Amino acid sequence: MDPKNESVFTMQPLSPDECIKQTSTRVSQTSDVEHGQVTVTRERGHLHQSFSPRKLQIIALGSNIGSGLFIGTGKALAYGGPGNMLLAYIIVSCGVWGNVQSLIEMTILYPTSGNFVDYAGRWVDPAVAFGAGFAEWLGWTAVFGAEAYFFCILVDLWAEGAIPQGALLSIFCVICLVIFALPNKAFAWVQYIGAMVKVLLFLIIVPLCLALIAGAGPRGSVHDGSTWTSLPVMKNGIKGFANCALLAIWAVGDQVFIGVMGGEAEFPRWSLARSANMVPTRLGFMYVLSVVFIGLLVPSDDHRLLSGSGVTASPFVIAVTDAGIPGLPSFINVCMIIGILAIALECIYLPSRILRTMSLQGFLPQFIANVDSRGRPRWALAITSAVALLCTYIGLSSTGNLVLNWLVSITSASFFTNWAVIALTSFRFHAAVKAQNLNLFKEQYTWTSTLWPLAPSVSLTVSLMLLVCLLICAIIPVGGIITVSGFFSYTIGLLLIAVSTIGYKIIFKTKWVRPEEADLVTGRRQLSEEDMATLGEYYNSPLWKRVFSYVKP
């Protein structure tokens, strides 16, 4: 079956002949949704495969490097101290590994855009797919508005209020929307360059931090670990850890972006398998190393850590300022502006693909799934862009910031909730493969998750821990008492996900998908002769050469 042909699937398994016949048919048919399940399908066009293996790996790595690393870590230090912060980031990094491994194993075999929503609908329950897809779409779209305001803060470091906020928001939106008006290859290159800039910034900060610890700078002094001994290591106890954990999941984000790009990757078996091994390792190394440096360089009681969300609140900038080294804030500012533009593009790209998948599954009107001649889901992009603009400009009203805070809380909840959904889907997928007696994991060059079911088990455990942390922050916040507004600002994301999932199940009376009836035909991608040749050449090469290929960018 041609992997480029994406069609809406039924919730009943199809034979290979039926699947080929269905995906090859070009006649216009009407779509019907009965009890939340698609019963008739038609061709809606296909997305172009614009992401080369190198672009995919760099974008996947760089997509998790941004304000969460360079600025958000400062708030984590202020809330929880160096010990809580380090422990939280290590645990969340383990969750990243479990999530990526679980997601990529399924994506390599079924590289569909908007993939985990597709998988959840076919292998778990359509109601779970609807709730997860809605949360992912709304959460990432809301992030666009947050990044727009962060853009204003960064530019204002130089403008100092001379440019109205509305004008800066408009400039930001125009830049992003113009890029999306270009073909997919242009978007891929912008993302690639943005990711490279963020990685470069990190590579500069590492030796800089080592020098600062050794006492570099006109006012520098040797940092001997006194920030761990003279101040509380586990500041605010369990409440401090809970805040650090939620800031960590916000910083590293979810890894769905990697899987969604798999539907538009040139060679998923190669690029995604390498991303599954490379991204969690490098990402964990970056974040854990960074929080170690921060814990040594900046005391957790420094008032500047909570002075705002701009670059001056960055613990790296605070350390350099204390050492008397000028010029770095502006340098980080430039890199961060480029970085948040790349993140903002993800905030439209990813939810638009999720929206298209939900349309293909029959959750939304079918026209939303249409793809134009340049490989863009034009209706999904238009709807997502409109909501993103609303999230951006609503902040100009008197209650705008409150609304944005609530929308961003949806994002945080959707991240770890969908980690749990992906883990659950992995278990159901393996159960379906076993029930249908298929040999998917025994074929030549098949990629499998390391020590399955270790990965989904780790991911699910970390997700449950983050749920407990969210409830702790909502019920017993640091430095305050519980309020109705504060409680709902933390839990609104969970409530929306639960209401949308349960509501959909009640209204459409969807059923839990039985493993023996799960659709394991639609979207299945077989390795081509060219793919087999590339993999054969790789595995026949010396071990040192294969190891080195993971080290080089």
C-alpha cells in the first residue's frame, strides 16, 4: 500500500485487499459518522514528505530547548532549591525517554501525521482519542499566544516601551503566518535553523558556566558548592518538588512533535529510530547538566529569579552579571527571539496536524482534512491560526493575562496526560499484535522499543507522579493558601480533558477496542528496496562508524 495515501479508517479491521481497494479509490463519496465512528471514507490528499533525516533529528532536539531551559529553570530553583530541581528534571527526563520510545515504535510502523490520536482511536477507544486530540490541539495553540508575549518582553529589552505591545504582537503574528504561507520545505528549513541556533547557544553556555564556576570575570569568584550547604537543598519540601516537576514538564514539553513529523518524513525507519535513541539522551544531558550548573552558580533565594519572565530573570544571565561580564543578555536575547519564533511555528504546525487527524477520524467535519497541492492542510491551518491569533490578542484586554494563564495550564496538563495516553496505546497496540498473531516485530530491520514494556511503564509512572504534583500545587500552593481561582488555574486542563473524553463517550456510546478487532492495516508502511539498501549498508558498517553517527549532528 502506498504510504502517501491517507484515508479515513473504519473502527473494524480491514483485509489487505480491502484496504488497498479503499485507499486507491478516488471517487467522491460522502462521509458518515455513527456513534463516533467513521463508516465511509474518501481521499483528502496527502501531506508532502518534506523532512529529511538530518532535519528531523535537529528539529526534534531543538524543539525542546527554549525559554523553559534558559529562564524557567530559574523559577524551579527559587521554588524548590537545587536538590528538588535536580531530582525533578532527572525524573522527567526519564519520562521523556519512555514517551519517545513508546511513540516512535508505533510511528515507524504506522507513520501517519497526527499519529498518537490516530492510534488511540484505532487501538484504545475513540473517546480517548477525541479527548487527547482536543487537549493537544488547544494546549499547543494556546502556547502560541504565550510565545507572542514572550517575544514582546525580549524585544522590549532594547525598545524599553517605545513600541506598543499591539504592534509587536502584530509583527510576531505576521512573521509566523507568512512562513506558513510558504511550501512545507520552507517551514522545515526555518525550524532547522531555529533549532541549530538554540543548540549553538547551549554549546556556548556550557564552557561559559565551567569558567564561571572556576571564578572567571572581573567580579567572579570560585563557586565551591556553598549554594547546596548554606541554603535548603530541598526547599519547600514536597511542595517545592511538585512545582519543580511541573516546570520541568513545561520546559521539556511533550514529544508528540517528533511523531507527527514522522508522517511527513522521507525515511521514518531511519530518522525516527535514531531520534528515539538520540533525542532523550541529548535532551536529558542538556537539562540535567544545566540544572547542575544553575544550582552551583545561583543561590535559590536570589530575588531576581522571580523578577519576571524576561531574559534578565535567566539564572545564566544572573550568574554572568554577578561575574561582571557585559554583553551576554543581548546575545541570549537574539538567540531566544529566533528560538521562540521556531517554537511558535511548532504551535501552529502540530495542532493543525492533530486537527486534520481528528477530521479524518470523523470527530470533526471532513473538509478540515483537505490538503492542498503544496502538501498543507489548509483548513486545519486556517482554523488553528485563527484560534492562535485570538489567544494572542485577547491578552490586550483587562482580563487577557488571566485567560492566557488558564490556557497555558491546559498545555501543561495535556503534556503529561498524553504521555499516559501514549503509554496506554502502546500496551493496547502490543496486545492487538499478539491477538492477531502478526509478525510485525520479527520482520527484517524492524525497530522495537528497548526492553518493552519498560518504556511505556516508565512513561505512565512519571505521568501519574506529575498528576499528583499538579494536585499538590492546586491544593497547597507554595507561599499561599488555596483559592478557587488558584485551584482551577492548575486543574482546568485536567477538567477539560476529562469532560471532553467522558462527554464524547456518553454521547456517541463508543466502545473499548478489542485487540482482535483493532485496525492494524491502515497506514502500515513497508520498507522499500531503497530503505532496505540504506539500512543494510548501515548495519554492515563497522561498529565505531555506527556509534559515531549518533554523536555527530
